[in-house]
Amino acid sequence: PSTALVDEAGVVAVGGVPVTDLVAEHGSPLYVLDEADLRSRARAYREAFVAAFAEIGAEVDVYYAGKAFLSVAVARWMHEEGLRIDTATGGELAVALRAGVPGAEIGLHGNNKSDEELERALAAGVGRIVLDSLEEVVRVAAAARARGVRAPVMVRVTTGVHAGGHEYISTAHEDQKFGLSIAGGQAERALHAVLQHPELELVGIHSHIGSQILDPAGFEEAARRILELRATLATTTGHLVPEVDLGGGYGIAYLPGEVPIDPQQVARDVARTVAAVCRTQGTSVPRISIEPGRAVVGPAGITVYTVGTVKPVTFTDEDESPRTRTYVSVDGGMSDNLRPALYGARYHAVLASRGSVADAVTSRVVGKHCESGDVVVHEVELPVDIARGDLLAVPATGAYGRSMASNYNMVPRPPVVAVRDGDARVLVRRETEDDLLALDLG
Ligand code: LLP
């Protein structure tokens, strides 16, 4: 599941630079992004969807979901690759604007946007504000009126389609905080409310059905339900909503042998469904947008750690039989990758600083934080001679690693270094203890 390559000496390299050199220069732990790989994944999604929907006469916009990982350089690269930027907060909006992304190519999400965030979005002239409640319809209309502008808005609906990985990230089932329910009638009510406000321009209906989805069927079903809502609204109001956003959620491979969703296949399947439904309805095909985050940046990033304590632990398993597992402690952990602790997410790890012909033993890679759930890799075969000072690389950490990192135990967050054609460049510098102490007013 990785972009990294291993050279003859057994050293892992990204973008032509050995991780041993990267750590010598930038320290450990370290997030490493492969710029070429990141760009090519962005292009792959854009081209797959543009091509599949061109066949049915529809245009497509791809929004990169900045929550997965956003920095000024990454926002600029996405813009250069023809993607727009999906933001969920004022902070993400600020990064996209700093990168020079035009406001019109930025979307703003959020189930609880502050007045200030709405003001900033309108001031920036964002291309869409995705409304998430009935009261927000009124608030955005008031803010637009005060500014003397017309705000382009989408209404986020819940389709009842439930897809994806862990329960916490499956958002489209009904009992959760996002969106307005189609089945419950709130979606239609919100759409009517938008149409009654002259300060609002209804540009689309939005749905995001979950994350780490490996089966295209959920996207097709969501599209079908949204198109039904769109047709109903056209009948009752005469307004045919021009765009449908199908959200993000495209799943990636985290472990060897796992198969990611194929953008070309989803694009083809969804385009076929959209064409068929619109043909039956006698409606024109809408403009389509999608918001991939993980699938663009996840596989393009690895985390490099330095091994510290290695310790065999003997325990008794469920069958009362004695077992031994090697615990390999590294210099990071749940502060730089919360996903194992939060979602039980599984990762892989490889010895990255040298080759080894030693036997493999079942190992668990753990962090340096003060709790036993601080696991980096639950179970992995590592050479028995692994030792203090070795480097470990954990693939597929480009999404939701740095972006969900914390300072737990007052640990400064690692830098993000991007590598391309043999050159490395720091995108986000390493935090220092002084950075953390600067916030502490004593
Ligand atoms: N659009 C909307 C409205 C979203 O809520 C999300 C993710 C995306 C797009 C991008 O989804 P992606 O393509 O990256 O799956 N922290 C979790 C993932 C949370 C996703 C939340 N929303 C994780 O580490 O798995």
C-alpha cells in the first residue's frame, strides 16, 4: 500500500531519497509525502470522473477534502492539478486562501459554522457553502443580505445509505449530526426554504455517505436517492437543481494485499446510474462533484519512526496458552497517528534503514505515550534482530495522520517533508518544545 521503494541495501526511499538521509536531516519521527504520487492520485480521480461523466454529457468538479491533510503547498498542488478545495473550518479556508486558490474554487462545510466563518467565506466569495440545518438557511441568507451578495449554497442531505469503515466515520445513517434527512422530510423543507430566500442561490444537493468505502454500490444508491429528491423538487417548485455532490469516502489499501477502490470503476458505475435515472425521469443530467481526501493523500504518505526499546512480553491468550510477543517501541505514537487508538485502524510497518535476513517474529509496534492503547501497528512480522536505532516506515499515513495529530504528553508534532525527484522540502516544520511553551502563559 505504499509509494516507497526499497534499494539493494534494504533502505526504503521515497521520491528518490533514502529515509536514512531524510531522518539524518529532518529528525524522527517524520511524515514523508511523495509529491509526484500525490499529484498523480489527484489527477487519477479528476480524469476518471471527468471522462466517465463526459460520456453522459455531464461536467465534473473534484474537490480535494482538506481535512485529510492540508498545507499551503498541498493546496497549491491540488489547484495546479485542476482540483478545487473542500474546507470544513475557517482554518482550512485560511490555508486554501493563503495558497492562492480562488474563492470560487473553494467549498465550505460544517455542521456548526460560526458567524465569523460564514463572514469569511462570503468575503472570500467561496463557490459554495454547504448548508447543514434549517436554521443555517436563515443565518446564511441574513449574512448574504447584510453583505449585499447572493450566496451560492448546497443542501447536505442524508440519504439513508450507510457505507464505509468504522461506525464513527459512517455518516449517512440517520441518527447522527450531519445533514438533513430525505426520508424524514427535512431535506425537502430545507430546499424549499433556500428557494424562498432571494439572497441564496441553490447550486446543489450534497451527500457524503461515509469514509474508507471499498464498494461503489453505496455511491450509486446515494446518487439514485438524491436524483429522486431532485426530480420531486423540480415537480413541486419548477427548480431543477443544477449540481449533485457525492462527497468523499473512497477507500484505500492500508495493508499488503488489500485492494483500494478503483476510481475508474466507481466513476463508470455512478455515471451509468446517473444516466439511467435521469433518462427514466426525463430530467437533464446534473453537474457532478466529488470530495476525495484519503484516496488522494493517504497512500502518498509514510511515517518514519526510530526504534527505541524492544521487549518480549509473555502473556496468556484466550486458550490459556502462554505466548510471547515482541513489543517494538518507537519515538511517536498516538500523538502522530490517532487512528489505531480511535478506530482500531490497522497498519503495516517495515524495517526501513537496512535489510535483514533474520527470522521474522510477530511484533507489535507501540508508541511512547502513557497508555496501553498507544499502538502504531497492531500486528506485523518484523525481523528478530530489530534493535534500537533502526528506522521503521509505516505506509499509508498521508491522510488523517498529521491532520489529527495532537500534543499529548507535550510531544511536539513531527514535520511534513515532501520529496520529489530526489529533492526534499519541508512543508510543515517540526514543532518544538518552545512552540508549546509559548502558549503557556505561566
Ligand atoms: N466530504 C465530506 C463532507 C466529509 O465529511 C469527508 C470526510 C470527506 C469529504 C472526505 O472523506 P475521505 O475521502 O477522506 O474519506 N478521521 C477519519 C475520517 C473522517 C472523515 C470525515 N469526513 C479517519 O481517519 O478515518
